[in-house]
Amino acid sequence: MTVTVEQTLHDILVDDLELSPEELHPDADLVADLGFDSLSFATGVAEIRDRLGVTLTKDAVFSCRTLGDLQRLVSGALAA
């Protein structure tokens, strides 16, 4: 079974960052809606690297406003 980027990000956000699954939708603002701070971004980037093998730059991640933006960034990095 292939695990999708969306499912992996969902797992990271729920398991590692302890967010509620009900909060997670593509239009959720990472800072305003999900409460991301610098520690959340650092944890998320490390988990994305460990689970998906994708290394994201700080600038690329900080350019993401929504969860959907982050999903597209990770998907694009995997496709590259």
C-alpha cells in the first residue's frame, strides 16, 4: 500500500504535533488556524525528511500559508 503525502502529513500533524484531525483541511492556515510556531515548523520539517526522504528549505516551508500549500510543496519535492 502506498502512503500518500496527504496521509503522511496528517499523521505528522496528529501524532507529532498533537493537532486534532478535525482541524486538518487544505485551506487551514498553518499559523492562524493550526497554531504553528518555529518549533512546529522545525518538527514538521524533520518528520517530513525522516518519513518521506524530502529535505525542505526553511524559506520554502515558511512560504507555505496553508496546509494545502505544504502538501503541494512536499509533493513537488518528491516529484523532482
